[in-house]
Amino acid sequence: MVGHLRERGLVDRFRAVCTGDEVLHTKPDPALYLLACSRLGVEPARAVAVEDSVNGVRAAKAAIVAATEALANARVRLTLAEDGRLTVTTAGGSVEDNVSRWRGQFSQQLDKESQEQLKVQDVEVTLVDFTGTYNDQRGNFSQLAESPNYRMLGAIFSVDGGLHFIKLYGPEKTIAARADEFRGFVQSLQLEGPAE
């Protein structure tokens, strides 16, 4: 890899180069992503991965999950049917902006909507529960798909000055079957470092 970059005069354009022979397990294992983020001094949850393979995407996602587990260890593991999706991310803006953004991912009037606050280890967590027609778009350039009777459970909390998000969504029946597990997952967060 380094040889190819050097031949093309590109090696100096990268702050770090990591290759598969530097880790015990390669993609889809997250070790390579975690190594790269470590060398760059970047939290994996704040990194952007550009991949051209399914295993690469799996490795990047696993690195984010591994980093999130380091941030917030959960005692409960959610088991989902194939039609449910759990995402863990970070973003800017305020809690209200992000609740509004999530609400805006549903078209028309919501069938059901609730929002509540709870404390987990002295950290304020905003929980939302939306049901309606979800506008599913997996990726910036993918086609928008309307999914009626979808439900979203979301949690937003601030740690070290950044907002963190846990979002579970899918068909209402799938999410209803996992609602208690999701709440238990959020309530089991073990936050490391200074909380806000």
C-alpha cells in the first residue's frame, strides 16, 4: 500500500497509513479502523469511512460500535429481526434541533408521538417515540422510500460536549417487541469520563 502511494507521489498527503499486516484480524474485524483512528487521534464515532467493499463497511460500522461501547458500555444486547435497524452516532446542533430532524424523517402527521427526559448516571437523556410513515433513505444519494406504520425510538445525550444518539427504527410491530429492551439498553449506559 505505502509503495503504491509513494509511486504516485501521494504518501505525504496522508497523516497515517495502516495496512492489514499490522493487525491480527482484517476486515470485517474493526481492528484496522481502530488502529487508524488511534494513530490519527480521532474517535471512531467521529471519523468518516469511505469503503468499496461490504467487509470494509462492516469493519467501519464495527469500529463505531466498538468505540461507542468504550464510551457507553451496555449490559443489555438488543436482538433485532432483520427488518429493524439500530444506529449509534454523534452530531452537532441542539437536542431540540435533532428531535425536530428525527420528526421530519416522517411524512405527514405522526400517528403517535411522545418525548420524555430521564437521568442515567447524572446525564440527562431525551427519549423520543414516533410512529407514522417513515421516509427511509440509507445514504445521501439513495432513493427515498416511504415506509408506512414505522416506529422510531431514540435517545439523545451529551458527553464531553458532544451529542450522542441511539436510534432504533423499523416496522411498528418489530420495534414494539423490542421497546423494553431499548429502554433497558439506554438505562444501562455506563458513561466513562466527564459527563455533562
